[in-house]
Amino acid sequence: MNLQKNYDPSYLSENNGFTISQKFCLNLNFRCFKEKLLEGEIKNNTKLYNRCTDKGGVEMHYDAIVIGAGLAGLTAVCQLIDAQKKVLLVDQEPENSIGGQAYWSFGGLFLVDTPEQRRLGIKDSKELAWQDWRGSAGFDRLEDEDYWAYEWAKAYVDFAAGEKYQWLKSQGIQFFPVVGWAERGGALAGGHGNSVPRFHIVWGTGPAIVEAFASKVLQASESGLIDYLPRHQVTDLLTEDGAVTGIQGNILENCIIRRGEESSREVIGTFEYTADAVVVASGGIGANLELVKENWPSRLGLPPKNMVSGVPAFVDGKMLEITERAGGRIVNRDRMWHYTEGLKNWDPIWKNHGIRILPGPSSMWFDARGDRFKAPNFPGFDTLSTLEAIQKTGYDYSWFILTEKIIEKEFALSGSEQNMDLTNKSIKDVLKRVLPGPPKAVQAFKENGEDFVIANSLKDLVDGMNKLAGNDMLDFMHIKEQILARDREIENPFSKDAQINALHGARNYIGDKLIRAASPHKILDPKAGPLIAVRLNILTRKTLGGLQTNLNGQVLNDEGNPVQGLFAAGEVSGFGGGGVHGYRSLEGTFLGGCLFTGMKVGKYLGTLKPVPNKAKAIEV
């Protein structure tokens, strides 16, 4: 699949005579697809033609309605297709946005004791993974808000150490052979972090995961097995005697946009559909910066004044409020997961678009005043601890200082579009990463990104950093002293400097030594230069709290009882139970959480018998 097709609207005019099953790969939106139908380029599909041209009806009543065509929603629908249920899938975005946030992901999945790990000499186990999960989550509300989150966490680790690997393989998903080591922790064995590498990168990144499920959904829609209605924005859940019985909302005008761009909210009609069950799979609040600030926990200091957005505008959290009005309970509102290594995208797709650096362990990390962070606040070790440390400085940015030698090996960028070699499954292009120089996407940020400063001397580097920040807070001699102190520790293969020891430890893992951890060297060694400074912004990403659900995905009310007919999956449910991660993520668990919750909800609903009803569907 050529990902470039997803970003260039002109590509749409070049594709004639495509088949319906190719829609996902071509990423055509609903309006363009409708135009092709009217032009006669797609024939012999009366049901789909009727749906696109408003000449046909829809099912009067559904077994299940799924709100949101992201990964959790798609996974749930796939299970319902297997159970031969009548399903309606609605989403407010155009059809070329199918897959939601997952499409933009690097494609990392948390897996335990896999063949890939064993080939690299990694000894992992369910017991070790559960120890890491509990130490990272820090569940401290077990009598109430964390009760079901804890149950979901146990079930998820069982899944990750059990059937998850073979289930993904059965969907056609393959993995890059080197397993990444994310969130390394840096404290005690029972504390936060992955004791071993568990971050399995999907071959094809996020689009490959989405395609595995979206293709099945689109084919089912084509065949008349389900109804899929993009540009349908849910504004309310229908209720009767405390039970959720359906949805209502606005039909939005079709629009031709690049995937990820903000779509029109112009209303051209309304709709109302009923079902035995409604599944909310609408995502979190990451793009709603006001809502992020409103729920910002005081333990992390004041909310940042400035943040970049790691997710498109449609991640607005509106379905949380709508579901709460219908009786659902939101728990752990103060738990969220935002990254500390954000860059302002020099070539943005959505408003305020940020990209995260996935750093190796060598860069020196300084706060806005020029003080080096202490353990465990090293690159790639403890995101939440570093976020807290940054916010308590009173500034909402920090700095990496590194060398050209470090950036060549240790900088990667999160996102499918930033890793075209992996996304396009090009072995030839992946092998180019071993050549001198940073990866192509990283080099583009060096040359065009506003957050980079490059200099041959430390004095010039610090001057450039002050100029970029618009202040004179960084003192050259103070920074020089800290770098020299660090550089003196490089002389030996052991050190009292915790970051230097962590670097040596990382290189004991063959995966890091090969592609993620530069050989130890002095920052001020001219042979390793030039020197590079990177201003790091806070980047919004995930909601860790959400709708409280039991292990069937049923949304609970304030009394802890299931709301009849109401279910949730994915980020809107805190990836299960209203907060499966607790306070911290081990990474690779967000896509996996969408898959697991979607699968669990879909399987459960697939076993239920239809409920007698008198409901009807209305579309105006």
C-alpha cells in the first residue's frame, strides 16, 4: 500500500475503474465514492448504490449499533459479522478516515514471550509482565474507580501473554524482527517500566493494523451484511426506562479532504436508529485542549499553557459527555497520557499537529532553566515522571542536547507517515537506516523544523537555544559544566551517573545495540558533532480514564450497575474498565487495548439473542 495516496487529494482523479474492495487501499472518501457510482464506474451493487444516492432504505432495527469507525469499533464489528448480527456502524468523519487514530500510529503492540523476543535472547513471562503492569499502574482506587480497571488489566495481560499473538497472526499481521524497549522505568524491579523489551512494531505500521479489520468491514458493507454510514454524527443516545435503545444525530455534508484534516460540520439532515445494543467506540479527548486542561491533575502541576496535538481534531471527547447524559459513569478523569518529546510538525496535516520523538537513551535532558533532569527522567524511561518534573519548573518545554552521532542512531519519530519504509513494507528502504546520517524523516525535521538548533560550538548552541526560546535563561557555563561532568563518566564502562549506566545496560540488549543505542561517547567530542539541541513540547495523546465497564464491556452507572443496552470499547472506556493502565502506560497497550476491548464487546454481543422491539429508523 502506498501511503502517499492518503495525503494527496489529486490522486483521487487518477483512479478509474477501481473495485469496491479497493476502497480502503485507495482511501477514497464517501463523496468521491458516490460520484464514481453516479458516473457508472462501479456497477452491480444495488444496495450500496441506493445508500450513496439516497434511493434506498436502511434496516428498521439493528442487533447492534457501533459509534466510531476506529480500531476498537472495527474490531467489535468484525466479531459481530462473524456472529451474523445485523450491525450499523456510524462515524462523523468521511470514509477515508476509517481506522481513526490507529491509522497514524507507529504500530507498536505490547506482547509477552513471543518468538521475536526469544530470538533476541529476551526471557519474558506473564508473571513478569503482570509485575510490571501493577508497578506501573499504581492502582489506588480499588474499592471503586479502579475495581473494574484492575480486572481488565489482569485479563489484558493474560491476553497479551496468551492468544493475542496467534490471533493477530491469523489476521495477517506480521512484525518487524527487532522488539523495541519502551518505558524502561529506572527505579526498582517492582516499580514502573518494562523489565524487558515488549514493543512489537507491526510490519506496515498503523495502516496495516487498520487494514486487517477495515477491509473485512468494508467487504461486509459491500455485500450487504452490515450498514456503514460515515458523516453521521451522534448527538444523543436514545433511552427508554433507563435503557439505551438507539442513537440520533446529524448527517454532515460530504467533503473532500486529506485523511486527518478537520472535516466540515455543516449539517444537511438528521437521523435516528434503534438497536438492542449501542457500542460507544469514539476515542478520547486528546485534541480538545480545553478539556485536557480542565481535567489536568494537580499532582502534575499546572496544565501547560502551550501544547501540540498528537491526534486529529475529531478526537474531541464529545461522546463521553453524551454517554454520561444517558446514565454512563466516567471514572479516573484525572488520568491521562501525554508525551514530553513533542515537535511542532513542519508539514502539518491537522491543526497544531505535533510529532513525538522516540528517543534512545543517550541525549542529555535539560529543563527550560538549563538544569539536567535527575533519574528516572531520562529519554524513554518514565514519561509521567518527566512530565511532572517539567511542569513543576513552571515552564511547558524542555531541551535535549545531543550529537550528530546520537541522532543518527537514536532518533525515530512516531507515526506511520514518519516511517514510510516500515509503512510501505520496504525492506530495501529499511536497510538504508544503517547508512550514515539520520533517518529521512528526522533529517527533514532537522532542516525544516522550528524546534532544532545546530551548531559547531556549545556557546553558539546555547545562544541559539536562548534565541529560539525568546529569553536568556540558559547560562552557557552552567550547561557546559554539566556536560563536562557527564563526559568524564564516559571514560569507563561503569559509572556513578545513572544515565550512563542505563546506556551501557541498554547496549547489553542486542536490539538496542544494533539500531537504538549509540556507542558511548563524549557530547563535546568534535568528531561526534555537530552539536544539536531540540526544544521539546508537551504533546497531547491519550485518555487513561473513561467510561467504567465490566468485563463484557457493559457501561456501568453511578450505582455500579450495567446500563441496559449500553457498551463501550477502546479509549472512551479507558481501554477497559475506565482505566486499565492506572496512572502509567507500558506502551504498545493503546492499539492493543482497542483490539482487546473491541473483541470482548463484539464476542459478548454476538452471543445475545435479539430483543423484541417496536423501534424504527428515521433519516431526514
